[in-house]
Amino acid sequence: MSQSALGRATFARQAPQLSIRSVAVAPRRLGPLLLCCACLILCSPMLARGAGLEAFAGAVGGSSSCVTFGPPPPLGNFFGSAGFGVGTTGNGISDCGLQGGIQDVTQSVGPLSSPPQSVNAPIPGGGSFNGSANGTANYGNLAASVSGQMTGITGPLVFSEAAGFGLFDDLLTITSPSHATGSSGSVQFTFTVSGSIATPSSNTMFATSADALLKLVVAGGSQNIFHATVFPTSGTVPACSGNTAGLTIAAASISGTATCSSIFFPFQYGIPFEMKGGLLV
């Protein structure tokens, strides 16, 4: 069972449109996924720095001595329970008999890259898990890459996982000469997503999966803009409001291009609002 992932996101200011680009892919084998977002309202967006940047990488393998698990705080704080977990005892990794680790870095000035994280851990049955990940974030760019290969026998306490993400937190102010400061408006973001995800040569008897997720939070309202999942016997896109006709979805793979739109988020002209975007692979 092999896996690899690459991801990139770009956020750029263009008057009169605001655009985001992102590339995503996730565990078990993924080619790059490109997500481009455009806000096509007639306005003049002005960007200001918000809370900052965060880049994460994690790779964990082995047989756990702990029996309860959850996402590490850096991942769970924004993405929730997104499939990458550690034990709830001690540090959740070595304190649970696992190998590997996580890297999480933050700063206000970009670009920011996490140190790469890798693991080579024995797996019950004489196998091993080799995995690696890294993440990169900037105001305008998000990137992540993941790869891994597992041999051996899986089970509820066997770990073979890797994840990376990039996240930006910024402030956006939309102004218009025809709208007074404080008047209400709504904005929709549209993303173009292209790339591929696959789980090659995976045993269909085991829970091999690959995920790519782009999440957007605007003024406290959140939405999964794009989510793709691949299993050895299927491929699904549970989140993408728009046109997926350009995607080829088959057992063990998803490839092509889709256009996905957000809901309409409310805002007030001339009043800054927070915008956070995260790319997890």
C-alpha cells in the first residue's frame, strides 16, 4: 500500500476580484489538486494581516498501547476530526508506544514552512510504515505534501498515517463607491480544483483511504469548499457545490477539474472581516 500527496494554495489580490489558489492531495497517493477561488463582486478588496500563518506536518506509525485517540490540537483547532489522530495519553505518540512525530510552526510573516516530518515504524506481521509530510503557508500561498507506504497487518491500534496542512488567517475589507460604509452585502467564493488522487496497489480488504480537504471560514461561518475521498473500491466527492463534470471519478482514483462555490457569506462594506483558509492533505 503506497501513498503520496502534494498540495499548494495561492491567494492573490486582483482588482476588482479576489482570488485564491490551492493545490491539495492526501494520504494514499495523490497528484496535485489545484483550487482557484475568485470573488467576482464589483468592489475593491483591501487585505490586512490577521492572526498569521500556520504550517503543520505529521507522520505516525506503529502499534499503539493507548486505546483512546483524537486529533492533535493544531489540526483539530481548525479542521476538527479529519482522520489524523494521536493517543490522548501524554504526548500521544511515544507515550503510546508509537513512532514519528508532529511539527507545527506559526508566525506572522511569510513564507512559513514546517520542518519535514518522517517515520519508519515496524508494523505487526513483520511489515513497516514509511511516511513523510510537510506543510507551507503564506499570505497567498498554501502548500502541503504527504507520502507513505505500509506493509504488514492493520488493526484498530495500528497506526500508518501522515498529514500536512497550510493555513492563513487574514482580514478582508470590501469597499465600493456605490455602497456606504456599514451597508450590508454578501460575497461568494468560487474555486477551480484540478489534479488527481489515487490508492494504487492497495488491498481492498483494508481501510486504505486518501483525502483532500479545503476549508474556508469567513466572518465566523465555515464551509468545506472541496472534499475528495478515495478508497481502493471507490472514489467520492462529498463536498463541491458547482460543476464536477470535468472530474473522472472511479474506484481508487479521482482526477480532472471541478469548479466549486462557497455559500454567500454576509459582510458589511468598509468593515474588516476575518477570512481563514486551510488546505489539508
